[in-house]
Amino acid sequence: MRRPLLAAAVLLFAAPGTAAGAGLSLSARDLHTQAPLHVKRFQLVGFHWRGSGSVLFRTRSLAGRWSRWRQAASGEDDLPDRGTEGRARLHWRIGSPYWTGGSDALQYRIAGHVSRVRALFVRGSAGGPVPVRRTETTGTPTIITRAQWHANEAIRRAPPRYADGVHVAIVHHTAGSNSYTASQSAGIVRAIEIYHVQGNGWNDIGYNFLVDKYGQIFEGRYGGMTRAVIGAHAMGFNAGSAGVAVIGSYSAATVTPAAKAALVSLLAWRLDLSHVDPRSRVVRVSAGNPRYPPGTAVTLAAISGHRDTYPTSCPGTSLYAQLPSIRTAVARTGLPKIYEPVAVGSLGGPIRFAARLSSAAPWTVTVRDQSGTVVASGTGTGAAVDWTWDSSGVDQNQRYAWTIGATGARSANGTIGTTLAPPAFQQVRLVPAVITPTDRPKLSYRLTTQSFVTATLFDSSGTVVSTLFRKFQRAGRKTFVWAGGTVPQGHYRLSLSARDPAGNTAEASVPVTVDWTLGSFVASAAVFSRQVDFTFDLAVPATVQLRIVSGGSTLATLVDGDVAAGSRQVEWDGEGLPDGRYGAVLSVTDSFTTVTRSRAVRIDRVAPVLRLLSLRSFRFSLSEPARVTLVLNGRARRLTLRRAGSFRVGYRRTVRSLRAFAVDAAGNRSRVIRARR
């Protein structure tokens, strides 16, 4: 290694306290030789630089101790595949994020040709204890979801992209400090997320999963943990791989038993979802990187280290040396398993189904049509599945779903025939999104493919509160009216999941807030001429505003201030406003949230006009919908007319006297018609 040039600068930082629970932020500063830089304390730092040289740095802890000199590891091996995601800045080299813990000073040096250096600091709360999701399926490890580690979903730059499946797992280390507590791990994951997105310009955090030294597993890139989400962790090999990063530096340090156990559990589950033998070797085609040009076929272990795909030291010499024993442990975890399931052939002829089992067991192959009806099946016993279906008599314009099952193993699924798009949820809405005790919110969505759909309510920690429904639905527009029930006040997430007969899945969710402060809000009439009464109930004191609006403008404010708990009635006579339609908008703000509800009202001060067109034929005309009262020969008869125009009244007796009038919805009364014969 060349001796570092003595172009060094010491950057001193002010170190005010950071409030617990505060959000993280990223700031970028150009660094200059011997130029002090005063900013708030930071927990993570990364570097971008121009030139072929390298950057070395050390940091000072809040206790005043300087770290050893470290090289700013290039993060270019973690880049997205070429042309798939934005880069931070053209001609800049991108360094990996480095977790330092609370620090207030930085010193850097350069080696070789470096023309500019930029430091990116992440600061804010290191985070607190995070509730974990309990295992919901046998063999599923406990994973801290994005909602639980408080991922910033607002900064994601694009929807997730998916590969055809997960074929290989690639193990990394984050190369940061190993000195962190279990409660800080979520903060480290959040800091890496903000660095990858706002610092490097990527769509989301690069890794699919992260594991800390305490054995906690974190969901990484958004898109569904069971789906083949394409990450940004192994340039050239992101598609079809699951990137798992162990938090810390493991060049010399030994991975902890807890971290190794969690890594084994996670890899065993994730590879089993794709039916990949952890001891196998797979051929992957590079999308292009400095080691493997585009189109190069590369044979990789099913569980590989990052250095197997790129000229890098990741995941560190110590952790890389553990991979053989990790593969062995993964292969022994969660047995029995089904490996390499395939269906070879086409509709109208013989189709062969084959797979390997981890050990001999009874197995079954089942084929269903698009309606879910079983059209063929085969059984056997042994360590190899091998069965052929004669499909010569089936409808070749259908798609068929097949399942290979073995006792105690996760089933394998696939499709044959006409390719249909996987399920997806579109136009998902919940109205209203803030629910009060009197609401019956309506969930609406469009399902693109017939599937088994489950609606689940999660609380803010990601814990399941209730399952709202689970049923088979055909494609099309769907609605569901939720009664709300006795869900406590709080913030929730209503999640939709779909699984089609072929095993393809889709997810969507909408936020939900439940607030019990506002009870009912009613208007005494929808149409009035003199006065309408608005009544609302509060369970606790709140700040209330009641406005009359039209066309986006506020025309009158009836209530604006603090209101005690209980029932409140407000009168409004519409003074100063012309006849027409208006909205009464009620906003109730408590310590938790603001609830807004509206009621439509109409002012109508014009009386209806009722005319007698013919006494002989008993024909009348009416200027607007109204309730008409006819008194014929002293006996009253009432009619409800729902539209304006002429109408005829059937009456077979001789009319000696007539009295008639109309009353509209606002209570306005017409002139009385009187006639005699």
C-alpha cells in the first residue's frame, strides 16, 4: 500500500444532545485540507470522492477517544446493476456507510490521486427497543419488519423490481463498527437506509435482509420478504439473489454465535421458499461488473460471499471462512425439504414433474385448472419425485397450477399453459381513513387475477390485531365494509395479501387511524328554509371548528375553539347566503389526531308552485319535488312527487270541493288552490 499523502484535515463537530425518538437526517459537506467543519454530532459517515486514489479516516467518540485509521471502503461493489437505479453523482466514487456510534470529530487523509472529498453524515436518534413480529408459520424466523424498525417509506424512489426467483444467497458485512447495543441496531439499519437512498441515490436500502450480532433479523428492501425483490448489494448479480448483510466488520472479528444462528435460520427459510439446495452450486449470468463482464456465466455456491461475485474483501475474511459450516447448518435446518422442482413438457402431450427430496418421504403431485378443480394427480414414495401427466385431453387455452408436496415439507408450486399475469391490487382505498365509533369504513380495490385474498389489521408495532376476511375472489372490483368493532384508539395498517392458484402473491396496504373522541355528527335536515341544527358528541375535550363551505371557500365559522366533552348543538339560519348547496365541515382535534367530517345541506327559501291545469281531468303541475295534499269533498289525500312537472290524480267520484297545496323538503308551503263545482 502506498503511504498516505499528508493532505489531512481535522473536522470538529458541535455535539448537542439528540432527542430520543427523533428522526434521522443526512447532510453532505465538501472537505478541505485543514478546514474545520462544525456540525452536529453524527452516528454514521460515508465518503464520496473523485479520483483513482483512496480516502482514509478516523473518528473521535463523544468520550474523546480517537478510532484507528480506516480506509473508506469502496461501495461500488454494492451498486445496483447498470441502468436499473439512479447513481449519486457522475464521476464520483461511492464509499460504504460506516457506523461510528456517537462521534463529534473526523480526520481524513488521502492516498494517491484524489481531487475532491465529500463526507455524508447521518445523525439523529440511535433508536430504542423494537417490538418483533412473532413467528406466524412453522420454520419462519422472527423478523423485524420495516414498519417495526420504522423505515422511512416516504424516501423510496421507485416501486420494487422483481426477478423470476431467488437462486442464490449472497452474504455481506456492513463494514461498520462492531460496538453497538441491541437497541441501536434498528437505528443502524435506518441510517444505512437513508445513506443508500439520499446519499447514493438508490431506490431503497440495498440489502434484502440484515442481521445484527445479537441475532436480530431485519427486513431490508421493500417489496415483500417472500418475493424475489431485486436489491442493490452485488453489482452484476442483484437479480435472482437475496443479499444478507451482517451488521459490523468481520475481517478479523469472529461472528457471534447469535448472529451465526440467525443467519442460518434466515437462509434456511429463504432458500426453502425457492426450493434451493444450500449445498448446491448454481450458474448465474453476470449483468456486468469489473470482474465479470456482461453475459459471463459464473458458477456460484447457493450460499456465496460477496467476494465470489466482485473483487472485494466483503464479507470479511473471518465471516467468509464460516460459510462452509453455515451451508452445512442451513442444509440441516427445517427438514424435510423439496429441491429443484420442475415441470417439463407442454399441454397436449406428456408433462414430466420431477424434484429431489432431502430424504425419502411420501410425495404427491397435484394439477388444478383455473377454477381450482383437480384434473390430475400422482403419488409415490422416495427421495426423488418423478411422475408424468398425459395432458392430451385437456383444454389447452387454460392455465394449470401444479403442486408438489411431501410429508412435512414446504410445497412447491408452478404453472403450465397460458401465462396469466400474477395477482396485483390496484386502486386500493379506505374511506374514511380516520375512523370514529359511528363509521363503517369501506375498503375498495381492484384484483387483477382470481386469488385467495386475506385482509389483516396490524397495529403500529406490526402485531396482528385481527383478520378481517379470508376468501377466494375472482378478478374485478371488490368492496368490503368494515364494522370497526372495538379496536382501541391508535394507528394501524390494513394489509391485503393475495395468492393465486399457482402460488404467485401480491400485497398492498393502507394506513388506518382509529380515534374515539368524535361520536356522532348529524344535521337536523338536509334541506331547510329557516334553520338547521348541527349536533356532535365528544368523548373527551377537544379543539373544534365547524365551518360552512362552498367551492373550497369558507363562508361562515360557527364554532372555533375548545369544547368540553359531551353533546353540543349549533344552530344556523343561513343568514346572508343565497339559496343553494353548502357543506358543513366539522374538524375535531385531540392530542392524538384530527378527525374531519362533513354534511351536505341546502338552503331553499322558495315555495313550490302548484297549479290546477284541469278540474275535469284532475291534472296539476308542480315546480319542484314536494309532498302534495289534496282535500277532496272534505277528505284528505297525500301524494309524494319526486320530480317537477305535470301529474294527474285519479278520482272517480263527483268533485264538489277541492283544496290543494304542496310542501317541499325545506318546509316551504305553496299557495292553496281552492275550487268548487
